[in-house]
Amino acid sequence: MDINLEFLSIPAISLIVYILIEVIKYTVNQNEKFKKIIPLVSTLLGGALGIVAFYLAPDILPSDNLIVALVIGIASGLTATGTNQIFKQLKK
């Protein structure tokens, strides 16, 4: 498989998680309780997307087994949270 697709899968999962979190935040009207669990939700969403990508498009994930795909998804989900915080801190 083309190595470029493997490098794009991780940022793609992060972007999807980032967008989903923003949609959920908008849906719950910036609820403070939800803001406290955003890292957990990002972790779960990323892990779920890693597993989905492993089964639906196994060629794009750089993993040979389900556990590695799960870890890649979790790391990508947490990357989305970190990216949000970088932009938030730069605005200050």
C-alpha cells in the first residue's frame, strides 16, 4: 500500500474527532459538565474510529492487528483534544 495513505490516516482520524467534538459541544450548548469529559469522549471516539478503520479500510492504517489500530485511534483522538487546546491557548 502507498505509504502516504498510512500517514494521512492518523490526521484524518484526529480531524474527524475534532469535528465531532465541536458538533457535540454546539449541541449541548457549551455545557460545563461535558467540557470536563471532552478528553474521555475524544479517546473513546478515536478508539472507535481506529477499530472501524481497521475493519473497513485496513490498508490505510499502519497496523497489523486490532490492538495497534485501537491505540492509533486513541492517540489520534487525544491529538484532537491537544490541537483544540493549542488553538485555545494561542488566542489568549
